[in-house]
Amino acid sequence: MVLCFNILLSLITSCAFVHAHPLDRNPVDEANLAALLSSQPIEADDVIIETIALQLNRTSRDSKCDACINRLLIGKTLVSTRPDLVAPAFTKWCVDSKYSSNNTCYQDYGISSVNGSSEGSNYADLLSQMDPTGYDGHLYCYFRDSYNCPRPVTPNVTISHLFPPKKAEHMTAPEPGTNGTFNVLHVSDLHIELDYTIGGEANCTDSLCCTPHSVNRHKLEGASSFKGLWDSYFNSYYNEDFSFEKGSEVNVFNGTSWMPAASWGYYHCDSPERLINSSLNSIVDYATQKNVSFDFTIFTGDMISHDLGKHISYESTRESEVRIMKDLKSRMGSTPVFPVLGNHDNYPYAEMAPQKYGFYNKFSWNSDLMSDMWEDFGWLNEEQAQQSRTHYAGYSVETKMGLKVISLNSNTWYPSNTYNYINASAVDNFGQFEFLIEELIASENKNQRVWITAHIPPGLGCLPIPSKIFTEIVERFSPSTIAGVFFGHTHKDQFEILYAGSGNDTKSMENALNTAYIAPSITPWNDVNPAWRYYEVDKTTFSIMDMHTFYTPLNATYSNDGAEPTWKYEYSARDIYNISWPQTSPLNASYWHQVAQKMKGSVQYRQLFRNLYYRYAPNTSNCSTSKDCDDDYCMVTEFTADDYNNCVAAVST
């Protein structure tokens, strides 16, 4: 055994690793290392793991970027013969070297199982297919390994070869008709916390707060200072007929929590199911009281909690998704809901493999589960549900009014999806953009207008190439065919304007092409008040005529003796910014351009934007005294990840 160890260690430490400019890199002696690895008996596994971990630790002598690339090279050599040892070897290195916290090490590299959301097998899949010294590796080391490599220059790629020539009739948006409007509900980011615990630690220092495992590293001495201040500690619930029961009082002040979690949630916790039910009830109550009906609902994703991977299992993931879908169905009734999956809505977290690389069978269960439910609930027909099963839970549906809604899975462009670093310079690894283009061409040919829904916005939390390609597609089919794009993910109330061309000189009203509407979240995590909205939509053009947002001040529920949250009307998008705008004109990109210009030139308008952004939560930024608002103009006027990054860099200098 010692002989095996010494031979292996001698070989690995003699390998030529990366030390120079990226273009001058020397590869690991993969052939010799692979041969030795494959020759070891199975009982030598511990020796191999120990030796690989030692060699990974040796990379700490290199520059941060070289070290990251070298780790990928070592992993690629290991995975070629012993893929089963990638997870234990990298976990051991990560823990022993204290490269990250133990929780992060086990989540990023741990052996994958149904009991905890570890991504070791996904990492091994990546190593088997990626190019560590090329764009793949440098992109990975920037986005996934603590920015250890500089952000690589985005290749000059395009998907325009799939576009037909744009006809003159499609250069402008259609004008709203005289047939009036209808309403569409938009909810996002519910994030159910299945084990939300009344009295759990809301002021935790590790993991998600308000759970049985939430703790504060500092021991509480004496009684909580919140005793006598907060009184909303009741086992409240909603009956099957949606009526509210206050329930029995819970004695929370005999425990060890600095800040015992109240009934309805806290700003560092995800949603107890009673908060989700309250939000859905408030929608139905408003619609009943105001005689408002919704033709359909868009749900832009995220059902699973933000807890650490070790506290999220395959079963809890399924249960969370099923509960949220059933909650939506129970309150929306016969109103169709068109959902998308968010970055949290998979197991392990954020992972989704392209079908062409052979790993998709690990994740197809989720598309199958959701598609089955959406079909059973009558939201999709049989053909649409089958399309969803084969398109990563993406689909196209035509509403009864004639609008087409195209729903996409944005995990295909999310930096935390390990599989997005395989052949990362390709424009369409998942085939999703080709699907989108085909649907848009079909609609353009018959002058049908389209909404696009996904979870993650292109400029906020998106990898550079898919962000560029998605933007190229939206620009090509705007403003005539695409009437709007809709997202969630950030938990904030935001918008993004797409301008024709690129660069600051294009930011004019004449160049304003389209708008991304980014919905606020139901979950209060992190430091936001729960909110939902609906749109008034022109019946002829499907353009947005107004947007109405509602919220509840969560902090008001801490001392209300267990009563239900009070949901308030927050604002009308047409009225709140005091823009002079014709009542018959839609809230198009030109309208939002004027809002952005007011924000650019006025701290008062940036503060207004921030108030709506957080829904007047207690920790809302003060734009007069902090720098939190300095990037807001970039946030609302840049549509791609690179343009946003460049804009923020320019502001900071």
C-alpha cells in the first residue's frame, strides 16, 4: 500500500502543470497518470484519494488562476479512469485545506445522494467533458471558483443565421386597439420553507433562519430581548375552504433563540406555507371585492427554500414543488397558470444537463413531474405537456385571447449550473434558443404577438454568451412580435430596458425596443416585503397598459396578536413615476426609458425606485447616504450580462 502511494505521489508531483500565460499552458501528463490510476486495486482507493488531495493542495503555491486551472486538469485526469473518486478526493482536499467552509465543500464536491444536495457527481460529469485550459476553464474559475481567474473576454458569437430577413412591417409595434383590456396575474419566488418553526432562531448565523437547525453562534444569556415586543406566536393555519384559524399560542420564550421566529415569517427566512396561502387568499379576495378577473397567471419560478444543501433532499424538493403547484391550483381554480422552473427548482440545486451529453437522465424526473401536474391541472394540453417533457420544462401555449406564451428554463444560462461550463463557447448547447426562434418565426409569420417567460433575467445572474444570444433574439423580434418578457429570481421589483444596438450612445427613446418585467417575490428573503402584481393588458396587441403591485409589511405581523397579514395596494406603474404619458399608449420601452432618465438624474427618483424595489421593508436603502443606489441606472438600462458589468465598472471609476 505504501509503495502504491509513493509511486502515485512521485508521478503526480512530477507532472507539468500550468504556470504561464493561458496560451502557453502545458498539460498534465494525463496518459501516465491515467495508466497508474487504472492499475491500482480497489483497496488502493484511500491511497489515491489521499494522493490526489495532496496534489490539489499543492496548487495553492500557484497564482489563484493557475491553481484553479490546475485543479481542473487534475480532476480531468482522475475522471478519465476513476470518476467515482472525484467526489471524495475533491471533498477531502477542500475540507483539509479549509478552501471553503465544510458545508460548502460537501455541497460543491460531496458524493451525490437523495439525502443532501451535493454536486460531486455533477462536477465529475463536467470534468469529463470540459476544456480546462480554454474558455470553459476560465469561465468556470471566474464564476464558480471565487473569481480566481479574470473574467474571460466573451467570444464574438451570434445565432443570426437562424433569423429570416426582417420585413418592414415588423419594424414597429402595433398600436393598442379600442376593445379594452384584460388582466394577467404575475407571482414569483414563493420559496416554501417546509420546516419553518415558530420560535426557531430568526437571527441565525449559519444556514437559513427560522428552522429547527437554525442557530446563532453566540449563546443566549438570559431571556430574549423580544419578549414583550413581539406577540405573534400562534399555530395558525388555513382550512380547506381557505378560512383562517388563529390556532393555539406557542410559548417561544423558554428556549434559546435570540429572536424567536413569529408566525408569518421573517426577512432572513423563506415562506412558511401560511404566508403563501395568505398571499394567494389576498389575490382572490381582491379580485372578488373589486370584480377583477384574471385570464391567466404567470408564475416565474422558485419553489424550494434557500437552505444549505445538506438540509435539502430529493424528497423535500419534490414535496415543495408538489405543494406549491397544488396551492396555486387550489386558489386559482379554473384560471390557467403558466409556470417556469427557477434555479432552486431542481435537485441538486440549479443543475440541468444538456440532452446531448448523456447526463440528462439525472434530471428528467423533474420535467416529467411538473409536466404531468401541469397537464393534470388543465394548464397545458397533452401536446404542450409532451413538449415540456422534452424541452427542459419549457413550452409554448396559445391563450384563449390569441397571445402566445413561450416559457423557458433559465437554468440553461445560470452560472451555478455546473453543466453550463461544458463547451461554454457554444451558442445553444441545450437547443432552447433554436426552439425559441422557431416559435417566434411562426408567430411573426402570422402577426401573432408573444410573451416570453423565464426565471432569471438576462442582465442579472446570466452567463455572458447565453445572455448575448437571448438579447440578440429579443432584439430581432422586437418590437413587433415580442410584446414583453417576464422574469423573477432577484426577489426585487425591477425592470430592464432593451435598446437597439449596444453602448451608452444607444440609450435613447428612439432606440428603446422592449422591457423585461422582473416581479417581486412572495418570500421575504432577503430583506424584502412579500408582494404580487397584475397587468392590465390591451386585448388587441397584448401590450402592457398598466401594472398594479400589492404587498404586505411583514414587520407589522410580529406584534398583531396572531392576526392575518394586511395586504396593501402599493402602486400603479402608470402613476407612480409621474411621467407625462398618453392614457391610450402602452407602458412600452419608451415609457420606461423616461423613468430611467429620471432615475439617472435624481436621487429622489432612485429612492422611489428603491422603495418599490424592497416594498418599503425596514432595511430599504437610503440613496442619500449610501452608495447602494449608484448602479441602479445600469440595472435598468442594460440587458446583457457584459453590458451591465461594463456599465457598473464605468460608474465605479
